[in-house]
Amino acid sequence: MRIPTKVAAILALAVLAPALAAPALAAPALAASVPAAPVLVAADDGRVTWSVVPADAAGPDGRRVVDLELAPGERATEHVAVTNHSADEVTFALSANDGYLTERGSFDMRPSAVEPVDGGAWITVPDQVVVGPGETEVVPVEVVAPEGALPGDHPAGVAASVRSGGEMQVESRVGVRMNLRVPGDVVAALDAELLGVSFTQGAGLFEPGSFVVRYAVVNDGTVALDTTARVRADSGFGGPDASAPQGEALEVLPGGRREVSVEVPGVWPLGPFGVEAVVGAVVAGDGAGGGGGEGGGEGGGVAAPADIVLTDTAWALPLLHALVLLVLVLAGWAVRRALRARRTRLDRLIEGARAEGRAEVLAGRS
């Protein structure tokens, strides 16, 4: 099916290091990632620009991701629209694979050379699609949940790719995230661990510093979670307490682990602080308590896991103040020593003059 299109978009250059965002996928042969704009690469036969978005049988339908719930053994047909923004006809290779989140939290697909073992294995797409210049082709995407599919989330993606380069072939992919869920007795389980707390002195003597609290969250359940944390530091000497502003929710897929750093500003260097991080989560897509991660699917009323409280004692030492005090003490000592040496020399000169005077008087009497 051909659909003429006129697209005005900012094109992102993606050959060896495409941009990371969602919901499309673009990457070299060994690492897929998700740029928000169409991808521009220099293929063997010229510059190629294309985009891939969710669609129905008639064309793009405005979705950013595909959310699909399938019971074991159930099948469904979805569609993606591949648009060629280039001046020449292009043949795009099509593939499906399992999805995951990068360290930065961007949705990603396993490399095309890696066989899918989860949701990506449920998806069937044509091997390739030929798209004319400035045109869009709608591609059917067949999804079949296996009979033994476990309840929970099974993230996957569908991508259109081209290869460029000479002996070192680079595969650039653009694709669509597919959130596949199997209904049933799903489990929302969260774990967390505190990795460390460090103190950074303020820029001046009369400015507070900050703590950086590092922790890791692990999704031990079968559904994606949106995690948040409330972090505070309580002074052990009765000084002012400090707390971190509420950040955006971070999505963690089933079996995934993410490390997080939270800055707690307004910490005065007054010695020991009790640091507390309360890590909570809701099923992605429920929207309760953090806005949800993009494309997390429907939470389906699954009970959120219990909050996890992480505690530690961290020291905020006035090192800058101590250094300034040390400099002042040393400067005062140096000035005092210099004045004492000057007075000693002056006393010696005076005593010498007196001795000469006495000697002259004695000489005159004799």
C-alpha cells in the first residue's frame, strides 16, 4: 500500500552513533537505539532518510508505541508504517527482536544478529519492504503469544534497517517499540540497594554543599515498573535538614536493574547526617505517583510493591572552612614571627648603640 507523504522533520545523523530517544530505533549492527526523529545515513547508493511509526491498515495512526495484550495462544495483527524521506527508492530490511532499556533509560532492541528469546520471538514480519521516494509502505506485523507464555510484560520491537559502508558494514535501524503483555497472575516486585553517598562542598564559604546519593533499583517481578525516590538528609547536630526535589519516574523492565544518582542540595557542612532514600514503584502505565514511563502499557490494577527504605550515615565535613582557617592561622603565625624577629633586631640595634655610647663616655673620661 503506497501513501504519498510530505514530512518536515529535523534529520538526525546516525551512522556509528545514532541519537538515543524513543520510540524509533536506529543503530549500528551491534547496538540498536531509539531516535525521536527520522534517521539520515549515507548508504552505498546515496543518503537515505526514513522513519517508522505505529499504524493501522490505512496508515500511521498517531501512536508512539504499540501496546498489545495477548492470552497464551492468541494472535493479533498490528501494522507499522515505513516512510522513505529520500530522493531514491530504498529496500529496507525488516526485523523483530526483544527489547530492553539502556543505561540511560532509552528503549532498545537486541542486535539483529542475536536470536530473540522473549517477545521478539512472537513477532513475524516480512524480510524486507521496498519504499519509493517520498512514499510510505504499511507493513503487517503478526504477533502470536505461545501457549506457554508467562503472565507479565514481554517488551519487543520491530525495525527497518539499511546497511552502509565498505568492508566495515554498519547497520542503521529505525523502529517501533511493542509492549506485549500476557494477562494473568502478574507479579510487581521491587528491590533496591544503596551504593554510596558523597558530599560536595559549596562554591563559597557561605554557601551550602550537597550530597550525591547513589542507589540501584531492581525489578524482580514480571511487569514493568515506574520507580521514584524521596531522598532526605537529617543533620545529627540539630542543623538544617535537606531534601532532594522529586524527580521523574524511571522505568525498569522485568529483570532489569538501573543505577540512579540523586543530588540533595542545601547541605551545610555540620558533621554527620542521617541519609534516607525511600524507593517506591507503581506498575508502568498506572500513572500513580510518578507519571509512568513512556509506553509502559496498562497497569491493569496490579498492586504496587511495598516501598524500600535505604539508610546510611554520611559526613559533611567543613574542609574548605578548615583550610581557610588553617591559612589564616599560618598567616597570623608568620606575621607574628616576622614582628618578633623585627623587634629582636631593633632591640639588638638599640643595645648596640647604648654600648657604643657607654664606650665613648668611658673613653672621654680617661
